[in-house]
Amino acid sequence: MTDPNQPSDPIGGVPPQQPGGVPPQQPTGNVPPQQPYSNVPPQQPYAQPAAGPQQPYAAAAPLDPAQDKQWASFAHLGGILWFLPSLIIWLVFKDRGRLTDQEAKEALNWQITWIIAWVASQIIGIIVGSFTFGIGYLIFGLLIPWALYILNLVFSILGFVRVNSGGTYRYPMNFRFIK
């Protein structure tokens, strides 16, 4: 048996204790004592920037006519992928080019209109398909969405070509959600 008053080996799992049941402090090594706070600010290792008012970020430069036409046409072509390219182009370049603002809004409005028509065809396909044993879903849920996609593809390419050649493009069946 071991004496409870005798310190045990730390490897044995029980740390040695000082009288009174307080474990000993770990040595701190060669850490110098902390200096009290003083009124002297600490020295900074890096140079301070020149004093003066902070300049806000400069506004983005306006697009030149070639860039304006390029981004406006890309807004239409991006509709092939969904509405996100048109939305991103409009949000980024709407204040930088008049043509890009106009055409990206037109393309984005078309994409929103197209998505609403696509979702409506899916809902109608599910409802009609449940009453017609799947034939209605074949028409409204599969064929009409494919026709809508082909229509989106054709209109997006037409818009790209028309704007890229220097004109403007208005989709024939478009709700103007963003004015």
C-alpha cells in the first residue's frame, strides 16, 4: 500500500500535490514579467498612411460602345443557361452602359416570363396527367416544356444576333416585370 501523504510518480497518473491539496504550478520558462500599462503608445513596425480623409471607392468606368454592345448581347445569349447570366449582367453593368441596361432588363424579363410558363406547364401536366392516366402529363409535362425550351433557345439566339449586329431586340411575348 502506498502512503496517501507521499507524492506519487506523475507517470503513474496521480500528480504530486503540495501540502494542502494544491497541485504545483507549472514552470513558465524564461518569460519576462509583464510591464505595467503606461502612457507611451507602442511603436508600430509599419509606416502609417498619410493623414487625410479616406477616399471612397471610385465608381466603375462607363463601358465603351463596343463593350456595351458585347455585354448587352451576352445578356440575351445567357438566357440559354437560365436567368442567372442575364441577372448578373444587369446587376453588374446596368449603371455602366445604357444599351446593356436596356437589353439585360429585356432578357431578364423574358427569362422570368419563360420560367413562369415552364412552371405552369409542369403544374398543369401533373394535374391533367392525374386524370388522364399519364397522357396529359406527356403533353403538358414533357412536350410543352420542351417546346418552351426550344422557344427560349431561338429567342435568346435571335436577341444575341440582333444586338450584336448593332440593333435592339424585344421579345414578342414578354411581361415587363423589371422596368
